Amino acid sequence: MLIAQLKSFFMVARIGSVTQAAKRLGLSQPTITAQIRALEEAYGVELFHRGGRRLALSDAGLALLPKVEALVQQETEIDFFLRHSGDLRTGSLRIGATAPYYVLDIIGRFSARYPAIDVTVETGNSQEVLDALQEYRVDVASSSQKVDDPAWSGCYWARIRSYWWCIAAMHWPRTHGCR
């Protein structure tokens, strides 16, 4: 609730009108007024000097405004980050591999397609790679050993002297279509 109250305060302070702030925020004018009053009452501070239809920021309101502006900016950045986190624009991919030689071509193609994704490879034997996957130290694993465990999703990648498997946790968001 505090965030909503602060956003109402911020918008009224920036625009200078409760009615216009309400339109901008998609709320009713009484809601905006109630949020600002609740904020003032909760902290025992007057944020606006009220004179008829005019609102002027009090000293406390003037001091609070840049802090709330920073908070609103941070909220916008968080919203942007969350909206784009699932679309492979940024982030990291940690790969566990028993033989990294066999995944280098795939990593190269992935990196060319998604250059902002930081790809790292952790190597080990089949058990070490699966342990790393189970302990969330890697996101996906490649192994020549097929894993028959309902907790894991496996996709057959290629036949290179033996079968090569890509293994990920069933709950991992990009495993749909694998089994």
C-alpha cells in the first residue's frame, strides 16, 4: 500500500492536480486524495499545503519528492527487467558438460543468436554434472549418459559415437517439448 500512496503523492506533486494525477494513474480522484491523506496521517506529516483547489508542496513534501522519484524510477527499471527476463535478451546460461568439445558448436550458435547472454561451462564426469544441475549450479547439462528420472527432462541432441543427451529439471521454463 505504501508504494501506491507514494506513487499518488509523486504524480500529484509532479502534475499539481489531483484530478489529472488520477487520470494519469487510472484511479479515481477520491482514491488519490485518500492515499495521500493516509500517507500523511500514517507518518504525521503534511506533504501539501492546501488552499482551495491549489496544492503546494510543504517542506516535507519537497524533501520527499526526489526520494520518491528515485523509487518510481527504480520500480520502472524493475518492471522493465522482469518483462524482459524471460525473452533471452539478457542473463546467463550455465552449462554442465561431461565433454565440452561436443557442446562448443551449440554454444557458439547460441551466443551468436543471443549475444547478451553470458554463457559459462562447468565440466565434470556424468555424476558431477548431474549433481551441479540438481544443486542449481548449472541450468542445463549435457552428457552421454541417459537419465531415466521423472524429475529431469531429457532431449536427445546428437549421435556422436554414442547418444548425447541434454538434461534439465522438469520445472525449468525452457524444457517444454523435451522428454
